[in-house]
Amino acid sequence: MPRLVEYIEKIADLPLKDSYSREELLTQDFLLANEGRLAVYYCTHNEYVNPDAKVFIVGITPGFQQMSKSIAVARSLIEVNYPVSLIPYLCKREARFSGILRNHIIEMLDELGLQKWLSLESCAQLFDENDNLLHTTSLIPYAVFNDGKNYTGHKPSILKNNMLLGFLKGYFEPQAAMLRNTLVIPLGKSVEEIMRVYASEGLLEERNILFGFPHPSGANGHRLQQFTTNKEKMKNTIKSFFQANIKDN
């Protein structure tokens, strides 16, 4: 059973609404761990895993917007007595990279032509009717805050913090092993750094990783420049990945 079972009553105690404030969610009820300036809070949407995915998008950690959205979805489903075992999937579907992040991801993937290799009109379909092809997660599955702000993967690095490493090893590594033959898309340099470590250790296949994909945040002022610089290299990675899969099949 998902960890959600432990939090059903706490989520049910929240008012029924579309989004929540930090004061409502960043509380002891949802605090999982804290160390120094870092605090990790429970959210619902990274408990679902799609082992049959062809595309595996990896972020750093859910931001507060995703946390709020995922818990709001869970709260609405609890209200109608939806089966607890099915709630994580719907939270995942609604909350993953919600808002501008998702729009930027779709725009960049479409520009790389990924949709053509998947026989789709647009990669927007990966987040909708063709989400059977997609798995998304974060290195740290739950929402991490540094002095109350969304954690960005720096200061400290995940690899240099024992608390964060514990979540990485306990949560992300089993999924990486399960999905090592997918096209892995790390969102930004912090995730890419860890993907390179896993590739060197053999947990992931380096040839399957789309290195150079920018973090899709609107606050990333270098996003378009980084994308343009790495565009042809990424298109070649995608082409090689799918051509190799065609041969294997």
C-alpha cells in the first residue's frame, strides 16, 4: 500500500479546495524529515510508478505548487470515497510538473521531435491520453524546502547531504533500475549530475540519457540558450535510442 495510507486522515482534515497555502501544508502533520535549513514534506503524487513507460522524466523535487496540487487532488478524491490504492495515479496525472513547467517541457520535447518517434501529434499527449508511455518522478519524491524556499539541488548538493541521499537511495534508485531501458530525461544540471554518476556505476545506460535538457522553470534565464546549444545533440540521442529499440525488437 502507498504511504498515502498514513496521511489519509490528515489530508481529510484539510478544507476541500483547489489549492492550499504554505501555512496549511508546511506543518508538523506533513513534515517527514528535517536537517539544518532543509525540510522534507509529504505529498501524494510520486507514489505511482509506471514500469511500462518508454519515456522517463526526472526532476529534482516537487515544488510547493506541485505539492499543493497533488494534495488538493487527493483531498477531492477522499471526499468521494475513491479507493485509496488508486489515488496516487490520479494525483500523479494531475500534479506532475503542473503549470508552466509542463508547458515548457512539452514545447521543448516537441521541438526535438520526440512525438514523431512515439507516433504522437504532440508530447502533450504524454501527459494526457497517452500517459501509459510516460513515467515522471523526482530524485527526492517529496517536497524539499531550503529556508522555506523550493530546493533547487544546490547548497547543499543531494550527493553531499545524508538525509537527501537516504531518500535518493530508498526511492529513486529502485525506479531507475526498473526503468533503465527507457529514454531518461533529466531536468537541468543538478539532475544530470546524478544521472552521470548512475551511468558510471551502471545503474543507468548513458546512451539512453538525454543530456543537455534544460530545467524548464520560467526562472531559468539560460533555458533557451542551453536548449539551442544542445538541440542537435539531443535530437541525435533520441534518434539513436529509438533506432536501437527498433533493432532490438
